[in-house]
Amino acid sequence: AISTRKYTEELIKQQEEEIAEQKQAIEANRQKLAANKQELEAVKAQADKYAAILRQHGLL
């Protein structure tokens, strides 16, 4: 019974470590997503600026 309990405790410990690693990976992905959103907004703003210039010159 003791060895089964120890085995179960070890499994739980491993799963808790995996969960902690997954939480870190999720947070890193959230940060990457936020950075990508900012970059996308910057690119959109630049595209809008160029589109406005083209419209002023009747090219769009």
C-alpha cells in the first residue's frame, strides 16, 4: 500500500509540474499575442496613412 501511495504522490507531483509549465507557456503566448496585436495595429495605421495619401492624389 505504501509503494502505491508513493507512486500516486509522484504522479500528482509530475502533473502539478506539467501544469505549472503549461501555465508559463500560456502566459508567454499571451504576451506574444499582445505584442503581435500592437504590431498589427502599427501596420494598419501605416497602411491607412498610405491609403489616405493615395486617395489625395486620386490613385485609390
